[in-house]
Amino acid sequence: MRVLVTGATGFIGRRLVPALEVEGHEVLAMTRHPDTYGGGGRPVFGDVHVPDSLPAALEGVEAAYYLVHSLGSDDFVRRDARAARAFGDAAAEAGVGRIVYLGGLGDDADDLSPHLRSRREVEGLLGEGGVPVTTLRAGIVVGHGGISWEMTRQLVEHLPAMVTPRWVSTRTQPIAVDDVIRYLVGVLTLPEGSDRAYEIGGPDVLAYAAMMRRLADIEGRHPVILPVPLLSPGLSALWLAFVTDVDTRTGRSLVDSMVNEVVVRDDAIREAVPFEPLSYDEAVLQALAERAREQEDGGSA
């Protein structure tokens, strides 16, 4: 199958492209800089924020992965909505048979954060042109280079004691990045009519504080975690920017989302793409091992 992957250079995309190639698919890696692209697949120029660039990128494509967002932008809600609508329309015009989108977990009955509401909006806008959309909704993805995971790791490694916001008691269901890739690959060939939103997560449901303590135990650290209920979202974002390399704008969007419990309530994906996901501890060990290998090869910390 000829498949287009947007966001091919990102945290998920750079892992997904080779996994699709292993399955025998012809992969087009959409990038704004095809001349300098060094990943798998065949690079093609395209930018979801430049609608005129999309028809050429989508020509002859049977299925497309949508893995882009503008979380670091002041107006990410508007930018992501406009981009999703343009991509969905262009995919329909090109005759694409399926769009696969990686969104976010969260109960629609909750007062979702702007970030999570935007992810839901994108789900709908991608399909407005008429192309069936399969969505995978995930919470924290544990893997080297993932923003939420790196924030967790850096907090544990940089601070012997943490005065933390109240969101550390919120429950989430982390999932290993390798398992996200397995689900993304698996849903591509589901039968016609199976396009829907699937919730994905690992076997462990943990509060953010428990995630940090488990990571600390694995690394042999013993940080003191002291939740402070009155620490505002704005101060929380500044605090994250001070002790991690997550910028304040992205940190604020993540903090706003961390007040929402993000756990799997519908496990239909386990029948659609059956396998046993890694535990949180196994996912942590894999992420730390990948980081260590990158450091040995001279990559960034």
C-alpha cells in the first residue's frame, strides 16, 4: 500500500516510517525539507499549513497518517483546526481511502483542556471531506524524545526535592512508544467500516507522582515529592521551563491537560490489534536504554 506519513521527522513519525516499510508498504515521508531528510521512506515536500502543497504530496496515496500539531504556538487551536480541515479536503480530493490520526485520551464528559479539546476537534475536521478516519487516543507516550516523557525524566533527574502542582495526583495510563507504533501499523489494514476512535494505553494506571517515583526507583534516586495545591497552572509552566527544557508555552498546554484524568475506558483496540503491551517499568527501561545509546553515539542528552 502507498502510505503518506506527515510529521515523518517527529517523535512518532521517525519510528513509524521504518515500521511500515518492514510490513512491505511504500512509504512517502512528508517534510518541509526533503533535500535534507535523512529518515526512511521517500521524502516528498508538503506542509499542512500550506494547503497548495498537499495535492502533490497526496498523489496516488492510499492511506495517510496525520501526526502533526502546533502545541508550541500561541494560537495552536486555530492553526491545528485550519490545517486539519485543509488536509482532510486534500485527502478526499486525492482519493485517499483512510486517514489515521494519533489523538489524546480524555473523557468527553470532563471539562477538557484546550489541548485535548483541540485534539478532538482535529479528529472531526480530518473527516469532514469524507475520508474515513481511524483515531488512536493515547495518554503519555513513554519513549526517548517524547515531550511528556522527557519532562517526567528531567524532573526526576534534576531535582532531589520537588514542590509539585496538584496535577501529580491525576491518573494517567502511559504507553510505550513501541506499542503506539504497533497499534498505528495494525489499524492501517483493518477492514472497511472499522474506522473509529480507539483508546490505547499500557497495562498500568498511575498518578503522575507514582510515575515519577517508579522512574526514580529504577534509576536509584530518592526524590522528595511534595504536592502544593495552590500552585497555579501559569506558575507550574514557569516551574517546568526552569527545571526542564520544555518551553513555557508548551509546558502550559501540557499542565492544563494534566488536570484531566486520561485512562482507557474502551478496550476495543485489544481485539482489533491484539498483543500484550509493555508495562510502565519495561517502557521506562527501553526509553532510558535508547537515550544511553544516543549519548554513546554522540547525540544530544
